[in-house]
Amino acid sequence: MSVELEVFSDLSEELNYNLPDFPLYVRKGSLNHFDKYAAACHWHQDLEFILVLDGQMEYFVNGEIVLIERGNGIFINSKRMH
């Protein structure tokens, strides 16, 4: 399944959901697909939940860096830079 992402000049991101009447997007991925193991900062209207399945990650949200270890996650509210 492919989900298209659109990022605008204000760093907002928009997902094009494959189920328009149920806006949920779930993906299992790895940071090694990103340059320097980091995604570009962005924000969106959607809520986001990140769960670390292996290792740990530093997660930037609203100017702070939060360490998330294996088995833990973080919930990001809408319109928050992360």
C-alpha cells in the first residue's frame, strides 16, 4: 500500500488516506530509510502516535527532544511541529 505525502512551504504535511471515510494510516517502518536516520520536521492536522519497537530514538516535538526507548511511544497532538 502506498500513501502519498504532500509537504507544503509552511512545513505542513498532508496524508492522502486510502479510506477517506475512516482517516487512519498505520505503517511499520525503520529510521534507516531516512537520511541521517531522521525525518524532516513537519506538522499536520492529524494526530500521530509513534511506538519504538526496537532500540531507542530521540524525537523532536515543539522544540524539545524526548528519548523514547523500546516498548514506549509518544502521542503528538495535531498542529505540533515534530
